[in-house]
Amino acid sequence: MSQVIDARPTPESLLARQEQARRARLRIYIGAAPGVGKTYQILEDAHQLKKKGLDIVIGFIEPHGRAETEALIGDLERVPLNRIEYRGVTLEEMDVDAVIARRPQIAIVDELAHTNAPGSKNRKRYEDVVEIRDAGIAVITAVNVQHIESLNDAIARITGVRVREAIPDYFLRRADEVVNVDVSVDTLRTRLRQGKIYNVEKIEQALANFFRKGNLSALRELALRQVAEDQAAKAHDYREREGLEQAAIPEKVMVCMASRGSAKKLLRTGSRIAGRLASDWYAVYVETPAEEPGRIDPADHATLIENVRLAEELGATVVKLKARRVADSLIEFASREGVTHVVFGQSARSRWDILLHGSVINRFLNEVRGATVQVVPLGEE
């Protein structure tokens, strides 16, 4: 017997359509590394949009001393920057209020992961972009793949460099378009040798470290995957808005955080899995009686607050459960919510201790069927 599916849009999908139509658009150019040509592409597109009669301005652009990029700015209007005095140095940052007061149709905002100088209106440039979009102005911006928060651990393993400036994954998911700007590894290394990326004194060091062929190949793959995941998520959202049928069994991801100890690696892993599956995900921790407010160790409480903040930035739904037995609570939640993927951190306890007192992971594996369990080794953060 055939099944009849009501394809009429639901009130929720109609509301989602209206909200999308009202929201100013956001286009993000993503690249594997500095020098792939993101800023150059932005400026070329800006001139094309200006020729079509659109009112477009530069809120902030960073040519990095590249003559070709500087020349390409041409007659594009630049909103004056905000000058901030900090420790005897004059720093220039984008003037968010001036961009909004100018009321263009589109604003160019380069270097998305940048941390603003102390005294700026917002701490991070992506927060500036949020404010500009909320004012009804479309934004074109750019970022390198190593600045995506959930990739922080992967980038450190690949390159040996721990990136300090990052944008939360949820910001990337809010973009209407994510465009990959790509060149071959050999082309990028040639640009570096020609002095088109860094000053002469930095070239050899860069070639031997971050710009090694193996690093660049891995970074290119990460950038391509990021764009592919973005397309999959947008296809999922489109089908939802249009009232079209989704997958029969939606995937649900759960990261199990302890109430103490850093969970950054776990959360980034969970975010990546959720991104690949285009699914919502949970960051769950269980508060035992010994960890209630007033009884929990102050250092553990501070770390827990930091873990919760990162989970929210990565787009997780943070869930606090209260129970005496951690395993019982996690098993009950996973079964009730239909969780299909679970991420645990590897226990630091000895095998003898686990044999004597049991293990949350072993209990979970024994009692929860149909869920994929991933145990993440927890080295130094």
C-alpha cells in the first residue's frame, strides 16, 4: 500500500521562509591557507556587483602589503576606520557604527576571525558582522579553514600550530553561501616564494613549516569537506522549509562531558560528527551530589563553565542531568532522545580500578543498542 505524504508547507516552514527572506545575506569565502586569493576574489566580485548598480562599500580590507590586491581596490568606497590608542600604539579597526550609518546594500568585511583591539565595540570581528547584518546590510567576508573552532585540534595535529583566533561553527552555518577559493599546492608555494604572501625574511621558515606540501594538501581537503558539509546542511534546511520529507531516522549526536576536566577535544569531535550528519547535537553532563553548587571544587566549576560556553559556541544543546549514578542518567537520556552517535573521553583510570568499580562506557555499550560509540583519547589540551 502506498503512503500519501502531505507536501503542504507547515506553519513552521512558512515562518522559516519569511525569516530567511527578511535576513540580510552573508557570503563567506573559505580557503586552505593565506595566499589562495580570498581577498582578491572578494574585490573582483565587489566590482562586478558595483557595475550591476548595487551600493557596496569596504568596511575593512587587509591587502597584506600585496600590490596586486591594493590596486584592485580601485574606486571602491572605503568607510573610514576607527583609530584606537592602545599601549602607545594607534590601531585601526572597522568602524561598525559608521558602516551601519552609511546604510549600503553590501559591506565587505575581511579577516573574519580577527580579534578586535581592546576598546572596540565588539571583541571579535564576526560579532561586528552579526551587528551589520542585523541592521539589514548584506556582508561578504573571508576566513581560512584553520580558524574554524571545531577544527582546532585537527589543525594542531596537521601543522603543529595551535591557532588562537577562531570563529564558532554556528556562525558558518548561518551563512547563505560558503564558497571555497582554491589553488593547487604547488601554485600556493610558488606564490610564497615570489613574496606574494609573506615578507622575504619569513619565506623559508613558512616553506619548512606551515606551508609544507603535506600540510597544504590536508588543509585543502579540510576546506573542501567544510564546503561539502555546508551544502549538505543547507539542502537539509531547504527540504525542511519546503515541507519535503527528510531522512526517515534523523541522526542525533551526544557528547558526554564530565563535570571536571577540559572537554574541548570531545566537543570539537562532536561538532564535526554533527556537521557531517547535518544534525542537531547535545553536550551532556551529569551533576552528582558531590558536584552540586557549593560543594563542587571551584577550579572544576570554572572549567565546567568554560566547557559549557564552548559547547554553546559550537552549536550544541547543553543538557545538565542530576543523578547519583552517571551511567544510569546517560543511558536513560540517550534512550529517551533516540541518540545514534555518542562521544566519550578515554578514562584516565587504571584497568584494575575499572574492573573493580565498573566503567560508564562499558555500561553504556552493554545497555544501549543501535548507537555508534566513539572514545576520544584525551591528551594535553
